[in-house]
Amino acid sequence: MIRFIWQNWWRRKERFILLIIGAFIVSAGLTYLIGLSESNKGTIVDNLQQRWSASYDIVVRPEGTRSVTEERKLLEPNYLSGLSGGISLEQYETIKAIPGIEVAAPIAMIGYASYSVNYGQVELTEPGIYRRMMETTVNNGIGEETKINNYYFPINVWDLRNKGPEYGVAAPYLDLLVNGHSLLAGIDPEQEAKLVGLDEAIIELGTSRYFVDTDTYYFDEGKGYHEIPIIVNQTAYVDKLEQITFEKLDIEINEENADAVMEKVRENGGEDYLDTLSAEVIDTFSVTGKETFHAFINRMTGVDWETGEVVVLEEDEEEESNEDEDPLEIITQVDEDVTGIVFKPSPLEYQEISSPYADRWPYTYQVVPFQNSDDAVGVYQNKDTFREPILIAENFLDQPRMKPNWIGFYEASNLAISMDPTTELPMETYRPASAEYVMDVNGNPINPPKQLKPTGDPYSFLTDPPGMLTTIEAAANILGEKPISAIRIKVAGVADLSDESQAILEQVANEIENRTGLITDITLGSSPQLALSYVPGLNGGEDIGWLQQPWVNIGSSISIFKETKISFSGVVGSVIAVAIVYVWASGIVNLLARRKEFAVLLSIGWRPNQLSRLLFFESSIIGIFVAVTSWMMLGFVYISSDASLSFNRFLWTGLFGFIVYVFGSFIPMLLTRNISPYEAMRTGEISGISKRIFQTKGINRMAFNHFIGKWKRSILSVISIALPTALLAVFLYITFRLRGIMYTSLLGEYVALEIGPAHYVAILVSLSIAILTTAEIMWQNVSERREEISLLQAIGWKRWSIRRLILAEGVFSGLFAALIGLSLAFLIMWGLYGAFPTEEIGFILATGLIPVVIGVIGTIFPAERAVRIIPNQGMGGNITNRKAVEKRLKWVVISTSVLLVGTFLMTMIKVAPNIEQANDGNEVEYAFSPTEGEASIKEPKDTDEQNVNADDADDEITLIGVDDYLFQFNSSQTSEDVGWGNQLFYAAKEVESTLVIAESGMKGIAIEFTFEARDSDYDIKPKSYFTLINSEETYSPEKVTILEVEGWENEEWLLGREDGKIHAVLEFKVPEGMESYGLELKNRTLGYGVLISFD
Amino acid sequence: MIQKIICQHLEKSFKGDGTKTIALKNVDLAFEKGEFTAIIGPSGSGKSTLLSLLGTLDKPSEGTITYDNEEILKKSKSKLADFRFQEIGFIFQQFHLLPTLTALENVLTPLFSRKVPYNKLERAKEALEQVGLQDKMNSLPSQLSGGQQQRVAIARAIVHKPSWLLADEPTGNLDTETGERIYDLLKELNEQEGCGVLFVTHDPALAAKANRIITMKDGVVLSDKVGVTS
């Protein structure tokens, strides 16, 4: 029997090669898709967890702290730094007691505490009025911001006593005193250690250590301050330079005329008048934020920051002697260690707007600045701030004063949180917020983007992470009843991103809400999400522009994950289904082809079940071949890469191919029951019913009638071509859909990259299987008609006619298959997702071409063979056992196999380690809706002198949103006039047209333009990139005359480095009446294009 | 060993698309083992239909065929196949050799997965020798001439030593000379092996040489004459 089967295969070489290729593709495809991808299951989960895991699973916040951004499940980075209290200690204890909660780490943002360092005093003895100018230059990453604070005081010349501030001068201030701000937060040392390993992040420096139980809060009744234990972030400083300059004003003043002079100062406007006076520099001192902070650390630790040596402190004595020397001098800091807290943290207010580039940034917000009124605290009075300044106490005297007892320093980068900048999840308490300045107000990209840095201002756009930490106990004593701003929860038993984890978390979250009434958010499975914020300028200043920040997309990884899982299962499912259809179709075709042969075997005494056994054996042999191939491939991959493979997985991957083939034999086996031995007596295929739709009049109709006449066969072949087509279309849809979802978040992009190769392989596999199926059927159809063809040749048909006859039938099968396949595909899509593809419809419809193309390709070779049939050889066949042919074919088969296996293994080894995927998973709808709204750019604050600028800015910004131009100007201007002078020079003017216009009602317009590339390369093709537009029509240049050109590569690229420049005349033919028009330049480098308007 | 085949009121019709074609009408015939019978008649006279019914390839619409008083046709398909294996050897006009198998393998096909008391390969070679093709054992059908192919088909038909040989126009696709040789071979088998031979032919000259000549037309037996007696 085996021999019989083997001979049957071996002597029909073309079919046998097809069979082997099919078996290879099926086994390789299955191995790859179900074997490997599944074998590495879990790796992707690990990856996700490692890369984008927050240290907490749930965040508990007080009611009303959700911002507008959370409607879209977005959290701004470092949102925790903008919260101030709201949760009581009792609530905290309640939460801690909830079963299943492993860590409940509270954080209480107390406020911005200042630390100061005194670098000594200046000696000023010469009588006069002095100016102490404090110049603070902060580098916020985009540029430097300088704030100047002047302070005036008299030395040895005028008695200040009983004088009001209207004189513009105050008590002498001689200290070289520098301040720093840092956010102070209260934590529970024990929980924080468990959550992020804060105890491990303490650095060894002097006596630096972590909190212990004895570090308690103490209220000093006598001095009226809170004594609190603190640990300090060793990098809690901003990039700033403080410069203190003492100047003597050029003002004639001595003890005699002092009163008169000062009276004059008062009349002239006091301090404002003094600001206008020139002065002579007496002394300057400058220090950076970093130096200040290190000095602070030195004082705190008692050891030198750099060397670790003990520093001797003598300041206390000095201060006392200073006080003695000059009783008039204001008391600067009685005790430098006592500090006050003035401001509480507050959140930013956002407003949704439409994204200027929704593809890149689906979520866009605008920062709404807070306008302070007269009532606001001094520094912010009548000024705009990004956040609402909130005083910790209305009355200055009620503001808490505290004496921080320094305990230790910690290094935030040593915390057990992900610090990899490419994968960080910007929701950690300790990470500095980052923002990239990507576009200026006009929408021009900033290249490279600049990194915005925190400025240390409590109410600036970027918040700092806490720089000093104390205990919750201390926070409660300072803030009162509800000190905690948020509690970060870690739940026991939640290890991976899965439905079970989600369920546990939901349960715990509900429990928390029920018991405390606080709001909870599950943060497990969140992904970073790049969001764009439009940041307006403050206090009439220029708008800053567009900042890109990694935000947190809450819970998105779980949805992506699930979607990936279903989609991938769908993909694997469709490929497997395509494979099964292929196997079945080829089984049925095989049976049809051998029907007569089987009838003969029956008539010579074979039992029907012998035929079934024959088919079963055949399938089993291929099945075993497929299984062994799969196992070999898996084994090879296993040995050559580090992919881990469970035995079960290994076994089943092989068995699966085997099962597919064995099942594939069942239908033909059943069909053999219908073969009557009597068929051996008959000639030709008998169809009881013969349908004729058209009368046969020509080749096409003949083909069509043949197609319809053998309708059973045709239906089979159409269906077996249609099914893979349908599955391929569905598969494409899934891929598109997945991409659509993937590229909305960073995590998605990552996942998409990871599973990309698997998808391409899947597409290739199913496509080649679909091709094989079609080819096999067409081949069969044609080779069965050899007799008919030889007859047609015998009666004098031309070769081309025969070719056409066969090709036409291939086209018919293809068309029908495309029709059925696509209808089926749309039904499946509807069933799966309840939606039809709209965007990708073109592409999916294009899959309908495959069966047609395949139908034709599949018939070309048979048709060629057919036309070569010598009329009387109709039956001869190409079955041979000649030695030479055998040998040659053996080589062909062997080398094809080697090539196939080799290529496959190569790809497999290359991509295998990257492929991971999990199975199961249920349907989730991942609703993705970008932000909407209008960017209301530039708030009303601007008055007269800024109007011009502001208006310009206004225009240009609104242009971004709509489909308009990158920039535009009129013919009397140049690109320099609209702020584009640094990038390029572009100007145009109308000149005398030289066009000879024959038609009446038309005229010529000539425009002479100059374009220079200044910063980079621009592509300029005058003939195709310039158009003349008026309200209805566009006109392309009729003629281009280049007057002068430099650095114009390939007549296209104006090279920036070679000062590329083009000066040319464009001539257009336009209707007579056209007076006003615009010259539009649209190319690949200028985005929305540039318009010059002519009036 | 079936000694006698008796057909009673045999009728066979094919239905299709509203038409009914009567291929065989009220045929009553009896065949004895050892007879050499020729069935002659024009196209469509029902010769091949009769042969296929006798060979259990098809079932009659009406009437019965008894093989030694047994109605084999009522049995299951497998039993029918067994019956054909034991008793009937078929030879077709188009030879119907399996194109992928060599002459020897083709001869062996009826013996696949059958338990036989003799050595299959030896028997197949013997059968080929009997038809005079011992030197063509390893040739594929496409490498053989028509006469040779038909001789392979005959070897295949006799390899399992059937008691009846049914030949459907065995010489129809062959030239006269070759046809005669095939005819002689059948005759020889009839005489040597003692198996009943029923053969359908168009050729009156060949038919005339048979022991018994049955003439058919339009599904009806016109005459049943005794021919040449040997």
C-alpha cells in the first residue's frame, strides 16, 4: 500500500512538489505561529511588567481631585505633586486594615519649604544709599529666565526709624543669603520602604541614615516651631545662578541733606525712582543652585560634600556678634534651620483642545493659567501663575514654622522604580517631571526638541518631585486633620497583567471606596502616553508653545494586551483555518482527479473501505511528514536560540499539523462512498443536469458554460479559493485594527514592534497557502481537460484561443471566489467586531484581486502545457520513470526542500526570541477618542503694545488646526517678515509676462520668485510644486525660466549647506479677469505649504 | 466458483433532468461457466450496461441476477467488492491502467490488502507471462503500446484467478491485428483456465468466433445464437 501511494506521488511530480511545498508551508507556518509564539508566552507579560510597571497598583485620592484629563483616562505626570491633603489618618488606618493590601503608602504633600545658606556679609561703611540687587537666573531648559529683586537701604547717613516704605529704603541687608525651595512631603517610612525601597536609597554621607522609630515629631512650645525629622533628596536643586550685587547709588547724600534728599525720593516715587538711578558696583557674589544645595548639605551633615571631611561650623557665633554690632540690621534668620512653609501644592488646570497633529499626539490640552487678583499673596499679586497659589495659612503668623532635624540623604535614582528613560512610567512620586519643547507658538518644530526643566517655583508648569521627606505624623501635626494627599496601594497576589489581577484590584478598590468614601484608580497596566500641551505665556509674556510630555494612560496596557491577545488569536486562527481549507481542498481535488481510477479499483475488486484506507494512509503520511518537519524545526530553533519550550507545546505543535492532515482526509473518505464502480465504464464526467445560461457562441461563453456546466466542481474550487481569500481579508483587517490601536500609546508601539514580525510571517504563510490552494485546483481543472483541449486543437483551434479558453475559466473562478470570499470576510468582520472597516476598505477589497490573479497565474502553466499537447497524445500524460528525469527531479525536490527549510529556519532564528504572545482572552472594546476643542490661544491680558505680536501669533496658531498653510504673506513681504528668515528666504513679485496667449479671454501672469535654503534642505521643483490659486481654480506653471540657481541637487533639492538658492520666473495662463490670486508652494519639506498672496 | 449466472426481467434506466433513458429492457439470460460469449450490437444498445450489471458494478432498476442462485447484488458494497475480487475479472475498452504504476504494479493492484494463499508477486509475474509481457514488467502504461496496455489489463483481470472475465470492448481501441491477438488471448484463457468470458464488441468478425453470440439493440436482446463450437 505504502509503495502504491509512493508511486502515485512520485510519478506525478508536479503535484508532488506542490504537495511538499504545501506541507512545508503548513508545518513551518504552524510551527512558527502556534509553536514558537505560544512557547514564549509570558515573556511579553514579563516584559511589560518590567518595562512599564508602576510601583503601585491602585492610587487612592480624595474626592474632587480628578482633573479634566482623567475623563480620557489620562494622568498628567507627577500628578501627585499637585495634590494637597484630603485624607485623614483614620481613613489611612482603615485602608491599611483592608485584607489583601500589601502596602499602603500614604503621601502628604505639605508644601514648599525653603532652605537657605548664608555665605557671610559684606562690609559697607561709606555713607550712602545702597542697592542690593539679587539676580536669579533660572535655566528652564528652553531659555534663561532672569528675575531681579532690588532692595535699597542707607548706610550711616539717614535714620530709618519711624519712616514708612514710601521712601523706598529699609533696614540694611548685608547678608549673602541664598534660598532654595523644595517640596516637603510626609510619608510613612515603613510603607515607603516596602513600596519603593526608600531605606535602600539612603546614601552614605556622615551620619546619613533612614528614619527610625525614635525620629519623632516635637512641637517646641517656647520657640513656636515644629521640630520634624527629614531626609533630603540629594539632587533637590534647580539649575539656577544667584548673583548678589551691592551697589552704591549715584545720589548726593550726606547727613546734612539726608532728610531732604529722601523726601525728594519719596516724592519721585520711592523705590521706583531708585530703580532708575545709576550706581557703582561695590561688591558682587554669585553662587549656583547646586553649590547652594551642597553648602546646605555640608551644614546639615557636618561633612564636606566632596571630600567627606568634617566641616567646622562657626556661623552661630558670627551671627550673635553681628546682632551686637548693628541693632538696626534686620534679623535675617535667627536660626537658619528654622524654615517656614508658605505655599501648598496645587494642580494645573487643563482644557481639552484639538490636536494640531492628531496622528502623533491624539491627546492635546491647553494649560489654563490662574489669574491672581489683588487679594493674592505679595509675590503673585495681580500676576498670572500656572497653578493657583494657595497659602498654607491666611495669616503670616499662623504659617507653620519648623525646624527640620536632618536625618539623612537619599538618592532617588537608587529607588526600586524603573528609571530607564525609554520605559519610565511618569507616575512615580520621586521622578522629576519632564517635558519636551517640540513646537513653538507658530507650530514650527523645534529640532532637536528642548527639555524643559523645573524652575523651583512652586507654581510653575513643571512640578518637582518632593525634595524633602518627613513622617506622616509630622505632616499631620503641621497640616491638621486631613494631611494625606494620596495613598499608593500595592495588593497582594497581583503579579501579572491579567484578568485575574484586574479582578482582584477591582475588588480591593471597591472595598476602599466603600469603607472610606475616597476615590480610587487602578494604575496597574498603565502605559506612558505622549500628550501635547499648549503652554501660554504668563503676564503678557510671549506664549511658550507646545510641550510634549509622557503622560500616563491609565489601564491602557490591559486593553492593548487583551486586544493583542484576541487579535493574535484571530490571526493564528485564520492562518490555521486557511491551512485546513487548503488541506481539505487539496484532498477533495485529489479525490476528484482520481475518481475514475478509484472506480476502476472498485471494479477490479477493491472494497470501498480499502479506498478510504488508502486516502487515510496518504493523509497520515503527509501528516507525519508535517509533524516531523515541525518537530525538527522546533528542535533546531530550540538548540540554536534560547527559546524555552515546554514538552507539551512541542508535542502538540507537531501533532496539530498531523491532525489537520488526518482530518483533511475525512471528507474525501466520505466522498469515496459515493463512487460507483460503474463509473469505470463511462467516459467523461457525467452531470445529470446540464445547465446552459448562455448559448455558446465564443470562447468566453464557452469557458463560462464549461464553468457552469461543471458546477459542482466549480463550486468546490470557488469555495476553496474563496475561503482563504476571506480569511486573508479578515486577517488584514485585524492587523490594521491592531495597528490602529497600537500606535495610540507608547506601550502599543512597543507591543506592535514586538509582534510585527509574527504578523508579517502570518500574512506570508496564509497568502502562500491561498495561492497554493488556488493553483492546485486550477491545475487540476485544466489537466483534466487535456483530452478536450487536444480535441479542440485537432479541429483546428489556434493556440491562442485555447490559452484564452483556459485563462477565461481561471478568471471566472477567481471572480466568483473573490465575490464570495469578500462577502464572507465582511460577514466575519461584522461578527467579530460588529463593525465594517471603513478606512482600510480599499486595501481589503484589493485582497479580492488575489484569487483573480492567482486564478490566472494558476492557469498559465496548465494552459501552456495544454497548448503543447499534440492532438493524438491527449491521453499520453507526462508520467515517466525515466532515470534521467527521475534524477533531475529528485534534485529539484531536494533542493527546493532544503531552500524552504533553510530560509524558514533563518527567519525563525532571527525573529524567534522576539516573538511572544499569550493565548486566550476575551473581547474588550478599546474606545479611543482623541481630545477635542479649540485652542484658545493667548489670553486677553495683552494690551496695546503687545497687540501686534499677539495678533500675528493668533493667526498663525489657528492655521495649524485647519488645513491651511505653514505660513503666508503677501507679495510685498518676504519670509523674513513673518519670522521664517532663519529657515529660508522666499519672496515673489509679479513681472511682465512673456507668454503668447492665443485664446481669447485668457492672459499670462509671470511671477519672479527667489527661494533660498538657509537652515536645511528644501525640495523645489518649480514645474510641479508651484501653483497659482484663486478662489475657484488652481493653475500650474506653463513655463519656467530659471534665472539663477545654486546648490540645486538633481534639479530638486536646494541644499542648505551649499546655500541652495533658486531665482526663477514662473508663467501661468489664467482667465482675463483674474486680479487677485495666491502663489502656493507645496512640497515635502514645507508641511502645509506656503502662500504668497498677490492683490 | 460461480457456475451459473441467471438474469431475470432485467431492466436498467437512467433518470436525469426530466428524461428517462431506458438502457436495458426485460432481459432474460443465463450464462454458464466456461462459455465464451460475445455480445454484439450498435452503440447505445445496452451491451455495456448489461456487462456492468453482470459484473456487479451497477444495480438493475428492475429484475434480478442470481449467481448460483444467490442474489449477490443485495449484499453490502464490501461484500460486492469481495465477490468481484473472487469471481470477476474486468477488462475495459480504455484499459484503465493506473498511470502511475508499472505494468507489474498494475497487475498487483487487485491483490493489495487481500489475503491470498499464493505469493502475490510470483502470481503477478505469472499473469504477465501469460499475456506475454514478461519483458515489460517495469514499464509505465505510457511507455506501452495500446495492445500491450490491454494485455496488462488482462493480466490484471486474471491475476486473482476469477471464474468470469468480463471485457467491455477490449479490442475497440486497437487495430485489427492487435485486436485479434487480444481476442486469442481471451480465448486461450477461456480454454486453459476454464473461466467464463463475456465480451462486448462492435466487430461482427470477432463476435462470430465466439461460442455464443448475443445480439442487442435498443436495450433488448435480439438474438442469442450459438456460434462456433470448439
